[in-house]
Amino acid sequence: MQIRVKTPAKLNLSFKILGLRDDGYHDVETVFQSISLEDEVLFNIEKSSGASFEMTCDNPALRKLMPLDQSNLIAKAISAYLGKMKESQNLQIKVQIDKRIPIGAGLAGGSSNAAGALLAINRFFNDRLSEKELIELGASIGSDVPFCIKGGTCIGRGRGEILERIDTSLLLNYCIVKPRKLSVSTPLAFKMFDESNLKPDVPAMENLVEALKNGDLESTLAQLGNSFQDVIFKAHPELDALSKQLIELGAWNCKMTGSGPTLFAIVAGREQGHRIRRHILNDEDIGFVYGTEEIILEALPPIDFRLAETVNHGARIVSME
Ligand code: C5P
């Protein structure tokens, strides 16, 4: 059976760290938003005499950045799902991934792929688990996986896995901006936050939720915030400068998503987004600050710059044969 899924990235419109818990995680309050930047993953699943798992990615540049073995979140999701089956399963599973979401970026690309894997394997078993059960299983794989299943606009509490949908009519346009040479590990970002004495001023989430429910653009823009931002900007001042530059170029507001380093700038529409992209990609200073030998050799712009917009769904199956 061949199952194709599309798995959107997420932004944290707001991300507030409340404190460290006894289990090593942090309690957070966040507003998640799914966006139109997405990966496509093709699953070939067949019954077989022995179990096998094989994963391929067409882009050679990404193969170096992304594990394609059992440590990939897709493999973990499938093995968590099969672990819940009463009878043992011998399946031959082939996964082909078309990766568009930047890696190590704070965009939940890996978690979103894991969410897609749960949907695909569940479809193979005739949707044996409900969405609620899949979300519970997703939480055992990663804190962002439940949201990547549910999608849209949601409040996330606990470690991010306790979700509440927000009904909003607000459609936002984003520039998604990631310096290619920077990646941030989430556990390390939490450690840096705990060890810093910075006290970031993140607006109360309730105000953002109200603004979104009322479709109030101005108030929404004023309520964005991220507890990680000060500590990550301190470690990478060039990211702070990039964020200010995006505002100078006309973006309505700009914040970091999750543990970063990706920035999202909210803009009036695609036309303005294209204009800002042209400025950034032609800026020689940026090439100087962010260029690396590898990036120049591969002829890639040093900033990975994407345009995206709000979407109201999470990972989903798009075709089946
Ligand atoms: O849940 P996930 O596996 O994505 O988290 C990766 C790591 O990030 C955790 O092991 C933990 O160190 C940190 N984390 C945290 N608090 C959260 C989410 C993640 O401390 N709410």
C-alpha cells in the first residue's frame, strides 16, 4: 500500500517558559500555528515474512543533516505505533521524503514528519486508533508531535502536548527566515535559558488568544513573544540584527519560533514578502556574515528564505494506492 502525506511546519506565535519540572521538561504556554511550508513523505507499507525499514531522501545536501536510520522521528513513530499492536507485525516499510522544512530550525519539521508517519501507519491498519489515541502516542515521541497531528491554531500547555483549539479568522502572511549555517538544539536552548539570568518580557498568552479569536490584527501583532529569543539573540547577535532589518524592510513584526533560530516576520502579503526576500538575498553584508565555504560551494543563498501563510490543518494523507 502506498500512502502519501503532507506535513506542515509550525510556528510558535507566542512561547512562554513557565519553569523546569521534576521530570526534566519545562512547563510552557504557547500558541502554535500551522503554516503552508510543508514536507511530503511517501510510505510504501507491505506485509512481509520479515520486518524491514528503509528511508531515502532525494536531496544529497540534506542527507548529511538528517538521520535516515532508526533514530529518525519517522522510524520512532512507526515503532511506537507497532509497539501498541497486540499481535506482532512483520512489515516491509519504505519511506521517501521530500524535505522542504529547514532542519534544526524550531519549525517542528521532524515532529511533523512523525505525525504524518502515525497517520500513514494507522491508515494501513484501517484507522484502528482514533485521533485522540494518535495524539497520546505522539506525545511519547516528542512534545510537538500532538500539535502536528491536530494542526491549525492551538494553545499548547504542559510540555506543549495539552492542546486547545483557537477559532480565528485571521490569515497571516509570513517570511520564514533561517540562516543556513545556524541550527539550535532544543535541549541546549532550554539549558541556556535555565542558566541565563535574563528575564524576558513575553506578553501574557491570554491577550494573544483574545486577539486571535477577535480577528484583531493590530493586537495580535503586539502580543507575539518568545522566552528563548533574548538568550539566543545574545549568543547570535547577527540574528538580532537580521530581525531588526526585517522590520526596517517593512515587516509588521518579527519573532523567533520555538527554540530558534528561525525568525518569522509577519508581512502584508506575498508581494511585500517577495520584495523583502529580494532585499535580503541581494544584501552583500548578509552574504559576508552568514556565508560559509560549504554554502558558497553548493551555490545556496546563506539565508533560507521562504514565504508561507496560515493554514488550518496539521499533517494529512493526500493520496493512497
Ligand atoms: O519533547 P522533545 O523530545 O521534542 O524534547 C526534546 C528535549 O527538549 C527534551 O528532552 C527536553 O530536554 C527539552 N524540552 C523541555 N521542555 C519542553 C519540551 C522539550 O525541557 N516543554
